[in-house]
Amino acid sequence: MTSSGWDGSGFRDQVQAVLDDFLDEQAQRLAPLGPDAERLLAEARGSLGGGKRFRAAFGWWGHHAIAAPKDEKALLRACAALELLHASALVHDDLMDASDTRRGRPATHRGFATAHRADRWRGDPEQYGAAAAILLGDLLLAWSDELLRRCGLPLEQVAPALAVFDRCRSEVIAGQFLDVSVQARGRADVETAMTVLRYKSAKYSIERPLHVGAALAGAGPETLARLSAFGLPLGEAFQLRDDLLGVFGDPATTGKPAGDDLVEGKRTVLVALALDGASPADAELLDRSLGTRLGESEIAVLRRIIVDSGAQAQVEAVIEQLAEMAVTSLRRGSFDPDATGVLEELASAATQRVV
């Protein structure tokens, strides 16, 4: 329970129950396809297990900030659709980044490649794993739209939220391509890195979930703009925290290898600031080391460069500034007081988390 009295753990359990029920329904539909479909469903369940459920929570409280829901069960299903979108993005993201793990388990493409080898099938196991990840990510994306459309609310009430959802999906996919292009070019200044951060993660993590919930409550453009004044800076702070965890996070809590973003060569705001602030020799070492195989000692050296450059401290300061800006806007937004209190707590959890 939080200080507001909201049971965040209970909410996460409710979201998981909705997702489990939805996957059970899909399993019945896909049963005629046999064992292969069962494997796909099993991986879908794995990709949807755990997590903080921030997107569903911001959708839920975005609605409550405007009005009390008339059908809480339907609203919960609508908010759970945001977690299907998130799972889709993670499955595709892991493939594009060649990640080995996600939340302590093999990334989807790695798991299917391993199964291919174990069964001694024909062809390239890595290609099979990649194909499976693409298809699962696509399926989760399609399901996110389906669950929102069939959440149980009247279509005229859902339609404005679907319009927000359309924009959200376009933003995150285009943002993901921008990220891929930045990594391919092997360079990104702070402004470019912030653009990637904003569209690949910040908007779909907090701002758009708030908008989906509020749109279901009948919010108009002015109200959505007031929510953006809270949600967008908070989403940016949220992703900046994630970038710090990608370099300095404890694998035991993040579920990812130490320094994973360095090994994957992520051109984040943190890295851009480090390259700007480091000595020429350190900047050159950091730049050429990104995206290569790195041992623990090499990761430690790159971490030191980032710390010594002042980049870590800068990002921490920006997170604090953005979070403060977001909460100030929230308090000025004239939203429901109870919802405002919970959203403040969610803001703190999103920006001060260790995983």
C-alpha cells in the first residue's frame, strides 16, 4: 500500500489476471495450429510476466484524474492493453539490440534459437529465433489493439482512446527506427539522443498512457495538454533513469548483464554527455569500445570515464529537474486530488527506481 492508500501490488496482480485471461482466450483460438502455436503462446506469457506495470497504472490514473470510471473492469482491460504494446516493443527491441536476456530470462529470439538447436532442426537457429521474435512482437502489437477495442466500453467511448493509441504506436515504431539509425551511424549528439529517448520511450511510457486513460474518460485537447505537461517530462526522466541503470545497474535487480547498454553500443544521452565531457583520450576509448565485447574490467573502465566526465551527475541532475517540473505541472492541473496524489507517488517510483 502507498501513502495514498492505493494498492499498487494488488493492481499489478489484477493487470496480470486480465492478461492471463486474454492469453487463455487466444490459446483457444490458436489451438488448431498445434504445438508450434503453443510455443508462441508460452513465450507470450513469459514476455508478459512481471514488470512494474507503469503504463497500465498511468492509464488507470489518467482516467481517474478526469473522472471516476463507470466500469472498472473494462477500464482495467483497456489499461492492460498498454502492457501488450510494451511487451511487443521489448521483444522487437531485444532482437534489434541483439540482447541475450530480458528480466533474467533469455530474450525471445535467443530462446527460440536455443530450442531450434535442441530439436536439431534444419536451417539457421539464429534466423529462426529472429523470425519468431518478429512474429511474436507483431502478434503482441495486434493483440494490444484488440484488447483495447474489446475492453468492454462502448465503441464511441473507446474511439478517442484508439486515436491516441494509433499515434502512440506510430511514435514508438518511428522512434525505434531513429534509434537503429543512430546506432548504425555510430554517433549522436545530446539533442539527437534526447529525440530518440522522447519518441522511443518517454511518450509511450507515460504521456500516451495518461492520454489513453483520460480519453476514455472523455477528456478534450486542453485536458490532454495539461496531462502532457506532467507526463512528457516525467517520461523523459523515467528513460534517463533507465539509461543510468543500463550502465550502472546491478544485474541481480535489472535482470540484464552488467553494463549492457555499453556492450550493445547504445548512443544514449548519458553516452553523448560523456563523450562531450571526457578528455580526448577517454572519449576516444569510450567511442570505439561501444558495441564491442567487453569484460568486467573493461566495463569498469568505461564506467569510470562516464563518471569522471561528469555525465552521470549531469543526468542525475536532469532527472531531478524534469521530475520536479512534472510534479509542479501536475499540481497545477486541477485534476482529481486523490488521483493527483497517486500520480505523484508513481512519478517518484518511476524516477527513483533501481530496476
